[in-house]
Amino acid sequence: MVDTVSKLGFLAGATRFRRIGEKLQTEGDKMYSERGIDFKASWFATYYTLLQSSEPLTMQDISAAIGFTHITVKNIVRELQEHGLAKITANPADARSKHVVLTAQGKKLYTKLEPIWQSISKALEQLLTGGHPDLINIVSRIERDIEIKPLPDRIRDVNDYNPVQVVDFKPSLKKHFYNLAGNWLLGMLNGKLEKEDEYALKNPEEAYLSNGGFVFYAIYKNTVVGCVALKRLNDDKFEFCKLYINPEVRKLGIATKLIERCITRCKENKATELWLQTTNDLKEAHRLYYKLGFEDKKAPKEMDVLKRTQKIMKLNTI
């Protein structure tokens, strides 16, 4: 039989996500059943949220924690109650809502579930990273973008939609590396570049690509508006540098997209660390780095620390 859904492309995107989810839940239920455990895969997020809470939760609390609708949470809690795993009681502070806690039986069940979840986690990692090594972060970006701009708004604006594209280096884009990052650095350094800057900005192929690194460009409305280089330090480490975004488009999240591409490329290359060096003046950039998970560290021995560098940061990519 022809798989109609697969032929519909992006139009059936949500349908395919749901189809994958239903398959995984069905197989999860089968696995619990084979092990004689009275538990459903669809209960996991709600059950785990209750397990982690030291106090009773309302349906709204659970809904907010896991991003499920109120009615979905309500139905799952009722199923947990019917199986003796959860208890619903009156909320003394608000008669309109109920409190939910795990029962003693529900808490005890965790000892059987925990080793199974470890196996499930490893199996899902193998399955999902087979599609793409950074799939979890990609899904997180989709969820984030839906929150920022819901689908109805995107549909209304579809004719005016101008997505930011991140592309790899190609010869026709070489000049933009110097035009963007070079001119910015010249202004920041009072017209005098360090030797490393001068060479790398004019020779990105030799400075980065020939050593196993990468250069990425951000394109918006057919115009190159940003760039970043990903420098290979060794088999396991990369450093991103020369990140620059045209000030006129800095509210579009382009810096985040370029850094996320660097993170993704690290994962694709099975690199475990991503480094950066910066100055103390770039406070807004620091906030972004911390948000993405970077931490202050001392420079690794493989890094060529620039004279202007005042801050070193690192992100574990695996």
C-alpha cells in the first residue's frame, strides 16, 4: 500500500511526528507488559513529574511542566489513579483545583522502572541519533520557534516569510568573511589586526577548512548577513571564532543559529568540546553563550590565545 503521508512532505510533518510517537508508545507498552509491569509509555512524563516533586501538584502544575494540555494530563492522572499509582485530593488553597501525588505503590514502582528507563534511553539514543546526531537539539529548536511564533501567525505571514539560511563555505562567499568579520574587528581593534586575524580573514580555506574546520554564513533575504568559523583544535575539540552579525538584523536570532550549526557540526564529527575566546566588553554575547550552556574555563593547550582575549568558555557537546 502506498504511504500517502510520506509523500506529502512538510504538509504532513505533524502527522509523521505523531505516527512516530504512537509507534514508540505502542512498543513501549509491549515492553512493560512483557516484563510484567503495570505501566504505560504515555504515563511517563506525568508520572516522572510527580515522582520528582516533594509536594502535591495540581493538574495545571503538571501541564505547565511537561507542555501537555490540561485535559491530556487529567486523563493520564485518572488512569494512574485507577491503577493505584496516584491519588487525587482536594486542594485546600483552591476549591476549583485538585492536588495530585503518587501513592506508596506508585513510588515503589520506580525501583522497577528505573533500570528499564536506562535501557530505553540508550535504545532511543541509538535510534534517534541514527537520523541525525543532534536530533534532540533540533527538536528543541522547533519547540522554541513554535513558542516564539505559533503556526497560525506563520501561515498568515507565509508570503512575507524570509527564513534565515545557514550555509557552508563556498568560493563565491569567501569575500563576505572579511567584509563582515574583518571590518568589525578593524573597528574594534582601532584598525590593527593581529597576525592570526589578518591571515584567517583573508584565507579562510587554509586557516580553517584545510585543517578539518568549517566556515558558515547566514543568508537573509538573499544577503549574507553573518558568519562564523569553526576551527579544529584536535580530533575531539573545536573552537568557534570570528562570529559576526550585521547589526541591522541582530534581533532575528542569527547568532544563535550560527552557534547551533557549530554545535551540530561538532556532534556530527563526534567532537566532545566546543571552545570560544572573547573580550569582557561583549556582555550581550556572553549572555547568549551562557544560555546555550557554555561555561568559563581555562584555555586548552591546543588553543592559540589571542592578545585581546580576556575570557575563555567551553561547551561539552556530547
